[in-house]
Amino acid sequence: MDRTKRLDRARFLVQSMLLVGFVVVPLAVFLWVATPGFMGPQPWWEPYVPLVGIGGIVVGNVWLYRLARPRPEPEEALWRYRDQD
């Protein structure tokens, strides 16, 4: 498999993971709000537990977005430390 096919495959996988990540955030928020007893009395720390999970998803999406960009620095070589054939 040559380099172009590998990069195309990797880009497709990263973009599909990014799509899944963007679908998961609204789903997680919906499930958090739709839980039974959401508006009832809760300990002070309980509302923050789902926020930590949603925050992790958002950080992961930002990282995946960074990976999904085709050429973040166009003037730089993609494989800086790899031997050029």
C-alpha cells in the first residue's frame, strides 16, 4: 500500500471518528437531562459527574479536529523526521 492510500485511509478514519464524536455530545447531554430524578434533590457533586464526561468528549473532539485537518502547516513537510527517498 503506497503512502497516498495510507494517508487517505487514515484521513477517512479520523473524519469518521470525528463525526461519531460530534454525534455523541448531544446524545450525552440528552441522556443526562432525560435521567429520572434530574430535577429532584441531589448531592452537591452529582451534577458535575456528567459534566466531566462531556468535557472529556469535547477535549477529544478538539484533538480529533486537529488531526483531521489535511495540512495544518502547509509550508512544513508532513514527515519532518522521516528519511526522504
